[in-house]
Amino acid sequence: MALIIPEKLIYLAHPRTASKATSVTLGQIPGAFTEPQHHRYLYNLEYKRKGELVATTVRHHGDTMVSWWIHHGQRRGYGDSLDEFTRFLREFPESGFWLVPTPGRLWDFHLPWCNCFMRFETLQEDLDWVLGNVGLEPRKLLRVNQTKGKHDWRSYYNSERKRIVEDIYGEEMRELGYEF
């Protein structure tokens, strides 16, 4: 989904990055509308001629993998033990999961189309910056669709699990300024 504020901002929502909260918050801005077929805007690159800021949200790869394991992995037959989480980390890149179109890059679904990104970890501050950059007033980010039952994502990792994530996603993590 894309949320568009004409001649100002296109927000490309990426699952498990507080994209619903961001979309709902941005959707309250007068003139904003959603485009479920957002690739129509991406592939013809119309937005570049209008000069909008194009943004998406990213999240630490370790945190993302915990969230995806809870929401998707356990529905696909992975159990809820840490051994099953390790198995999920090893098998996920080969699973053909539609959200990961490029091996080793969790955020390639939208990031290549964007000229800025917001971090899940600093989302309110980054949202304020984006809005200010396009001449809009800051807005308080709404809290919606929060993962229930999830502990601090770091508690799911030991040295082996960190190594698996870093081996697969290390290059993109470094590009985005993430580390364990």
C-alpha cells in the first residue's frame, strides 16, 4: 500500500515496521489518500516528476526476524521454542517469502524506490523530520497493531543466531547503520 499526500509525500508501507500506525497517522492529513496498487506509481516513476519525498520504514533485521517468526513462521509449521526460531532463521531466506524479493536484503521491496527511510526504532523522530521536510506539522504517531507476547527481541538471540542473521543480512544491516 502507498499513502500519498500529493506533491509532498509518498509513504510505501512495509509490513512489520509500524507501517499501519504510520499510514493511519499520515492518513489524517487533509488531502492524503491510499493507493492499494502502489506499484502503479513506482513503475511509471510519475512521482519523481512531481518531486514528492518517497519514504518507507525499516527495522533492525534481528527484531524483524523475531516479529516475522511470531506472525508468519509459527503459522507455517515452526514451533515456538528457540530451537525452532534458529531453524526459521536458517530456512527463511530459502522460503520464497514474497516480502523478500532479493536474497540478503529484507527491505528491497520498497527501499530502492525511496529517497529517505524512517527507522522503526526512532520512528516518531524520523516521522517528525519527514513531515517537516515537506512543510507539514509534526503529528503524534498512533499506536496500532502491536505484537502481543513478544519480549525484547534481543533476548531471542545467542551468538549462533546473531551470526546467522549477520551472515545473511550483514551488508544491508551495515548500509542502514544496524548492528547487534
